[in-house]
Amino acid sequence: MQVALDQDTISLERCLEQLFAELIENGHQFAVWRKPKSQFLQILIDKTGKTKRISPHLEELRAGFIIHPFVDQKDKKAYYLEASEYIKLDLNAPIETQLSSLTAIDKKNNEAKSIINQFFLKRTATREAVNKNFECSKIEFINLVNKGVQAIRDGYLNKIVPAKMKKIALQKNFDLIQSIKSLLNAYPNAFINFFHLPEVGTWIGASPEVLIQTKGDEFYTMSLAGTQKAQGDNPLKNAAWTQKEIEEQALVSRYIVDCFKKIRLREYQEIGPKTVLAGNLLHLRSDFKVDMATTNFPQLGTVMLELLHPTSAVCGMPRQAAFDFLSQHENLDRSLFAGFIGPVNVEGETSIYVNLRTAQIKNGAALLYAGAGVTEDSDPEKEWEETEMKCEIIGKHLNLNN
């Protein structure tokens, strides 16, 4: 099937605009992503018209895209897009050579752009849907950090990860496709994603953190924590980590090792920690690999997914105590932020990421979410600054023409 476009107007942006308009008009669910260091943009379309919720037994699922909120549902189920259609585009190849991969569409350029903008910029009669998320002020967040530090000093917690939501209005010239393109160009090492479920929500993001990954017999996960702004021409060499940041990352690594111990898995490879670049921020990361054939553990992906979520990098430690603290003191509906998202069994690979550096597009606004790892040595002012930097990672790519 061919995209009905004049040859002189062919571009990736034009084709995506046409495709998105068609999918939105027809009420379809779809997900778009590019994996870290990949040249391929992948698009999965669910045309069943049903919002599906499934138990995340990864090895049993058909090709699809999984979406799970931060808070476990009572039935432990996740949202799932099943692949009615799957498109893979090479970002380094001419788009005209790949048009046969796209659904037939025939709309004028302005018409497609108008359909997308009317959908995402429309404002409902009531603001309740946005207001219930509770945008967080600086004073409120600093107070929350102080409560966390006190709980750590009192011995209830080792670490806590409070989060906030920041709302920005989308301008009339908001261009979704250009925002996605801007993220693709700016963050080659991130999982760039956009997904739209009419009955659930619309999100855009650039996550730096793998939760679990399986391909063939290899299982992979990472511990990612500690944050500082990238500076200079060679930020990786310029990084200097404080004891607070080193300990914060070590706690996340320790949690992964504890999960391995729970399932009596002793044969794993740990690499790191090392400094990595994610956008304009630096983090400390350790990598963990397991050969599932050697360990005779083919279902390791499903088991570790359940054990790891929510990780100490987005919740805290001990996990249940940290979760209870957030439930009591964090005046925020995290929704899908700090949950997990990603393709499952697509081309023989499952890649699930923590839903970080993300924004929900809703009622003509973008709701930006960010958290900060708090330990006994945390400076509340610096934790606030960290969340501001994290919100900016997505926020600066939304209203590009202002």
C-alpha cells in the first residue's frame, strides 16, 4: 500500500503526520519508539478497538507493546497493544524507498496537521482532569524532601524518591511530529517513545533506563541513579561524583542483586558502575547480564519484571516502606510515570523501560513528571533543581517555535 503523496513533498515528517492523523481519526491505539543507539523507528498499531489489560507473562504474549502504571493494580494487570500492524522505518534511508511499509492515507498536509492539533490542543469544559494531578510548588516539594530525609535519619528508610508534576500549556503552533523528531535528534542514547490509547492517555518521552530486556537466551537489566548536569566538551571525563550519589546508585545495584538472591540466581555478570550520558544529564550505571540457557531460567524476564517494579530508583528502599511513605506524603497521581513501557516479543526481542523523562499530553497541556533520589545527605534545594532539569529534558522539545 502506498502513501498518497506528491513526490516533491515526501518526508518522514509528512508521512508520520498523515499516519498519525489517520490513526487518531479512527480511534486506533498505537505506539511509536526508537531504541537507544538504533537507526530504526518502529510503529505498532492496534486496530481491535479494545483497551486490553493483561497479566505480564512476557514469554506467553504475542507481539505487542506493554504499558504499566507506577502503582500496581489490584489484579496485577497492564495495558497491552496487540500488533494489528507493525511498521519499521530506517531513519537513515530515503523515505520514498519505504512507503510500502505505510498504511494508505490521502489527506492534504494542512488537514492532517489540523486533525492532530485539534485533538491534542482541545480543552475540555472542566479542568478537573488536569487539576487532580496536583502540580507541585517548590515549597511543597522541598517540604516533601525534608520529610524523606527525616524518615531516613529516623531509620525507617534508606532512600526515598519523591516526584512532582509540572504543567506547561501547549501553544497553538504545537507540532507533535516536530517534537518527536527533535527528541530523536537530541537523545540518541534514550528510548524515544510516543503512545496513544484513547481510553487511557497519550504520552511522549525519552527514557534512559532499561527495566528488563530479553533477546534469545540473554537477560539484561541495569541500575541507574545519581544525577548531575553534563558540562564541558567532554562531560564524561569531567564528572565528579559525591558520596551521596555513589551510595544512591549502589543502593539500586544492591536491590537488583537482592532480587537475584530471592530466586537463588547466582550466575550473573555485573559491569560497572560507569558514568553515562542521558541528554544533558550524567548518571551512574551498572549493567547486569544473565545467560538464561546456562541458568535454565527461560522465564527470567517475567520473574524479574515482577520483582524489580517499582525499582528503588523510582520508589526507594526498603521498597514497601518507601511506597507507603509516598502513598502518605506525596500529593500526586503518578499515573504512568515511573511505571514501565516497551515492546514485547517484537522481532524476537522484549525491551521494557522505566517510564522516565516523560510527559502526558492532556487538555491542551503537557504534564511533565520527574523525581529525585533522596538520601540522608540530600540538599532539598538541589533535589528541586534536579527535578527541574529532568522536566526540561522533555519540556524544551514541545513548544519549539516559541
